Amino acid sequence: MNLNEIPKIKHTNSNNFFLLAGPCAIEGEEMAMRIAEKVIAITDKLEIPYIFKGSFKKANRSRIDSFTGIGDEKALKILEKVSNAFDVPTVTDIHEISDAEMAAQYVDVLQIPAFLVRQTDLVVAAAQTGKVVNLKKGQFMSPEAMKHAVQKVKDAGNNKAWITDRGTMFGYQDMIVDFRGIPTMRQYAPTILDVTHSLQQPNQSIGVTGGRPDMIETIARAGVVNNVDGLFIETHFDPANAKSDGANMLHLDNLEKLLTNLVAIRKVVNSL
């Protein structure tokens, strides 16, 4: 699909990777606007096509007492406000069939979480909204298996599908990115590398997912070198106190240097 099909997307002629970035979860209006403003300033400077990311709720949690959200409609309205205030497209993940139609009223891209990408009815419901559908590869799936997830979107009458690799589970508490999967999945749809979730260390004994944020640039560089179409990065101005996935998020202060380096690498790759 053409990036220009997404409302409000900018810098599509820059020949850069595109970026989905923002907090793991919408914790409130002030934090969402603060993060969006900073990321947009950086991506405008570097001419990176940008989509603001924020989950309106978190259904997949390790413990029942984990933060799940501030209220569905409240969070979705904050995403809509970010979009209107900064003239930027937005993406959020959905977890139930009923979420698809509701979220589609507020955002431009619907994301299917990795654990749910085999759920046919959910994928079809997302596709039937006519929005771009970002399919996150299951940690338990091969790159080749994502062909069938993409086909479900197409069979539902929607050709706007993306694939996002977020690592594969090796052992009980670690995620590994197999970069051989990028060219495979690009045969089926534009492919995104989820840098931060690929560095999760799930199933910790305390019931809170850990991570390796020190490896973010290593994974991101390898993705750009291997011609990934887009990058997915969760970022926050205070990861240590973020209400979800703080252990593997990038500190907002480090985003500009990272993206500057990645854009420089992209230019070299484009010249080859």
C-alpha cells in the first residue's frame, strides 16, 4: 500500500523508513500531548513519516492488578485530540471484535496484538473498517505464517495491511529478532520492526515484564540495514514511572540521537 493513503501523513517522499512511536498506554492527556509534540518536532526535522502510537487500553497484562487504562472512550478521545492538535495520524491496538468499529472512529491505523493475530474474527473486523491494519507477528509464529494473516485482511476486502515483527520467543524469558524474516515478510506486506517489544523479557517471577532498553539502537540499526519499511518504538519522558512496559521503553530524551543515526544509515543503504 501507499503511505499517502493514510490521512495527515507527511514526508512520504523523503525515502526514509516510517515511524510508529509514542507511549505504551495513554495515561492522560498531558503526557500524550507532551510526547507527541516532542516526537513530531524530531520527525519533522529529520523528514520521517510519522504516526503517533498509544494504546487506549491494555488487555494483555501479566497480573490482574496491572494498569489497563483510563477508560476506553476517554483514551480514544485523547488520541483524536493529538491527531487534531498536531495534524498527525494515529494508531492504537484492539483486542475484541467490538473494539474495531469503536476505535476506527478515532484513529487511522488499527493494530492487532501479537498474541491475537491468529484470531480470524478480530482480524476481519479490523479489516472491514477500511483502516490500515497493522498485524503484529505472534511470538510463536514463523515469518512465513504471516502470509495467511495478511490474506485474511485482503479476503475481507481491504488491501491495506502491514506486518510488524516484535521478536520470537526463545526459551521462557527472552525475545530474539530473526532478521531473516524481514525480506520474507516484505513479500507479503510492508514490514515494520517493533524495536522495543523485541527487547522484552517476559514471564518474570514478579509478574512484571522486564527488558533490555540498552539494546534498542543495536536492534534498530540492524532493522534499517536490512531494509525494513518502518520502525515501531515506544517512548516516554519517564519510563521508570510509566504505567505499562516501562522496562523496555526508550527515554524520550534519547530519541533524536537514535533517529538521527538511523536516518544516516538509511541514506547509506539507499545509495547501495
